[in-house]
Amino acid sequence: LIAEAGLYTASDQIIILSPKNVDSVLFNSTAAVLVEFYATWCGHCVAFSPTWKNLARDIKEWKPAVDLAAIDCADESNRKVCTNFGITGFPSLKFFPAYSSSESRGLELRGFPRDVRGLRHYIIDKLEMHNEAWPPACPPLETASEAEIDNFFQTNNVKLLALVFESEDSYVGREVTLDLLQYENIAVRRFGVTDFPSCYLYNSSRHISRLKVLNEARTFYSYALQRLPGVVRTGKPQIPITDLLKNSTLQEWRQFNKTSVYMSDLESALHYSLRVELSGHISISGNDLTALKKYINVLAKYFPGRPSVKSALKTVDSWLQQQKGTEIKYSNFRDVLDNTVQTSDAVLPEGVQWVGCQGSQSHYRGYPCAFWTLFHVLTVQAKEMAIPGTFNMHSEVLQAMRGYVSSFFGCRPCATHFESMAQESMDHVTTLSAAVLWLWSRHNRVNNRLAGDLSEDPHFPKIQWPSPELCPSCHGLKKTGEHHWDQGEVLTFLRNYFSSTHILMDYLQ
Ligand code: FAD
């Protein structure tokens, strides 16, 4: 499925350079670009590539001001480009300021840091070196003066000013400024010199309040500021403070608790997948048939449904396992599913009724939301149902998801991205707990990639989940001030959140 041969793919949010796009990306661009020149055969480059990918995820919001790119110099078709830039060793990093001319060979970063935090600071240092040709999307990064703040609301068309108080050598204020650059109605400036960072909000009536966060650090400030009432991502509609969702969809709105899992979503996902998505395949054979058998098998084993639904899944599973040929007809599968040959206590309800997965408009959320939820529930169920001391197939549920997505999931770009993540690391999953965490962390990667995308429902912004409000103990700080997920706490949280006893049965048909 994956066409790219180098160390990076399109889902890494890194611009992949080639002779075709190199001039348009690097020269006369409104954003600065930091380029990694690498060779696929170079061990140091392979070792450095996870850092480069993590950096791309970490500074995704900074893209209009500074972007990351990479070029594989081992690819013969790229060789001339690498030679023109004077590249002789790998990996090499070069910084191209905004509006670089076509004569520019970039600024070589010798002895660059090998960690995300160090690189991030390095990028800020380089951004600050711009003189006249400052990237237009980049807000001021220097410390604000008292005069600037006094006149702020007269000279800037924003409703809120967030002031980060910090010491001179801290990067937090500048990082938060860049994290918010794609948001409207708010500006961020760094100010003053204090020993510990803190963030205060000013509005045009000069009302001042301290920003409440779990930890006084970049990720927590950015997350909180991006979610303030009235603050919106550029290009997204203003989100009403009151709940206007009821009026924004033509379908009947079902009230729901945003922090619960609903059985109605899970059953709807089953209906859609088994009766709608699969029905596009008149006959199913080869790898697709294997994928279908594995999918139905994990559903039959772990779906924590009503007895009638479990019974229907078990019937379909045993029928499928009996099919020894290399091909089945979807119509035969459907007959079994629809109970034409069974007793009536085995039923999968027809139709979809999204509840926790309702979108504010009909083209948002629904099936993909419920599909993720289904597999989080299944990974947790597999963990809960394991008998200690016996052999368990650790990644059985993940492999079933991988097979289904690859063979049948209607969104083909989604399938390509998911397969790329699976190829990278699914084989390293060696415990049932690791399977639960793998799916959580990969779902967060997708969230990171899609944040701000057209497909994002403005009422349900993509966040690194669970939020600090939903699970305070999941979030911590390293000594360096970097955000850190406490994976033990995350696992406990997921096992509780997706457990069968917490699934709400409201709105079932
Ligand atoms: P979703 O991301 O669908 O999440 C559903 C619910 O799960 C959330 O409401 C939240 O309660 C919970 N949740 C959120 N994050 C996590 C987490 N990390 N761990 C556990 N639970 C979590 N869309 C694209 O445009 N491009 C793609 O490449 C793409 N790839 C996809 C790959 C797969 C395998 C799937 C299933 C979907 C993919 N989608 C893709 C769809 C996209 O991920 C969302 O499902 C869709 O945009 C709906 O988003 P949502 O707001 O309902 O939340």
C-alpha cells in the first residue's frame, strides 16, 4: 500500500522534496523551511528519523511561519539537488529563511540538537534572525514592552491578549505564540522577567485573570488558550458559547454526555460496516476473506453487546469459519447476518443512530468516529477477558482492525495512513496492555494530523486525547518542562472509559 521508499511518508506532515517541487518549496516562500538532507542507507539518519517525525507533529501549528521538509539523497533522481546544495554528509540540516532567493544555498546547522525540544528552540532562534523579510504569518516573538501592552487593543484587532510571564531565557512564551498563530481573536506575547512562568489574560476592558492550567508549561497553556470561548481556528466558523448544536443539524439531535461511550454508536458501526461497507464487495476472496474472518472473529469474541447481538455475531463467525473455499458471496454472508436461517434471538438491529458520534452537520463524524470507538472497546475487552497465565494473542484485535481497514474501510487515504503506522510499529506490540496503548497513541497521531482539517467538526475539535480535564493524572511534566503522558495512568483511564460496564445503553433501537 505504501508507495514512498524513503524514511518519510505523506502522513508524517513533512514536505517530501524532489527535483519537481524543490524550487517552489524553498525559494520565495512566505514560510521559512528547515530541510533534512538524508540517505536511506545511513544508520544515523534512520536513528534520527523518529525525532524528525516527532518534531513535525510537535510544531504542526507553526506551519504558516516555518515548515519542515526532507529529501532522500540516496535516491538517484534527487542526487543533483543534493549536490547543488553542497551536501556531502548525512543527516544535514539547512535552514531557508522566508523569501530566500533562488541563489540561496540555505544556512547549514552544524552540531544541531538531536532532540525535539532542542530543535524547537533552535528553530525559534533562527526565526528571530529574520530581519526585513519576516514571515508574514509569524507574530512578534520578542518580549512585549509596557507601552505595547497599554495600547494593545487600540492597535490590534483581537479580543484577548495572553501574556506569558517568564524569565529571559525561557522559550515557553514564544512557543505558545507560535502554537496559537492559526487561531483568531487572541494574541500571545511574552512579558517581564519572573522566576516561574505564568499566563494572564487581558481583555479590551482591561480585565485581568490568571489562566487556570494543570501545569505552568507550554502544552497546557496552548491547549487552554486554543479552547477559550470566542477563540477560533482561522477559517473555521465561530463556535457559539451556548449549545446551539440542536439547530445546526437537520436531523433530530440526541442529547448525550460527551465523556461517555454509547452502545447505539457501536451497534450502528456494526450495521454500517457489515451491511453497507461490505456490501460493495460482491464476492470476497484471498486476503480480503482472511481479513473478514479475523474481524468477525474478534467481534464474536470481544464485542460487549446485548445477548441478541452477541448471538448474531457468533452465528456469523461459526458460519464463516466453516467456509473452507477461497471465496464467499456477500449475499450468502448477508443472509446469515440477517437471520434468514437462524432463530430470532440473534439479531443485529438495522440502521444507524449516532449518539456520542453525532456530528454538528451530517457530513461530520458518524461512522469513522464509531469505528475508532469500537476498536478501543475491543482492545480493552481483550485485555479484560484475558485469563492470566494462559496464552493470549496480544495483537489479535489490532491485526483484525488492520486487515479490515486495509481490505474494506471506504476511506482509502485513511487506510493508507493507517497501514503506514501499522507497518512501522504494530509488530512491536507484545502485551494486551500495549495493544490498548498502541491504538490510543496512533489515534492521537491521526488527531494531530487532522487538527484544523476540513473534515474536523468545529464542535468537536481534534485534540490530543484525553484532555487534562478528562484525565488530569494522565498528564505530567518532565524536568525539562516538556509535556509527558503517564502511560500507566492512561492505561488505567482507557480501561475504565472503554470498559463494558461504562457503555451507556440509551437510544438503543
Ligand atoms: P474521532 O477521531 O473519530 O474519535 C472518536 C472518539 O474517540 C472521540 O470523540 C473521543 O471520544 C475518542 N478519542 C479521540 N482520540 C482518542 C484516542 N487517542 N484514543 C482513544 N479515544 C480517542 N480522516 C481523515 O480525514 N484522514 C485520515 O487519514 C483518516 N484516517 C483514519 C484512519 C482510521 C483507522 C479511522 C477509523 C478513521 C480515520 N479518519 C481519517 C477519520 C478521522 O480519524 C475521524 O474518525 C473523523 O474525522 C471523525 O472525528 P471525530 O471528531 O468524531 O473523532
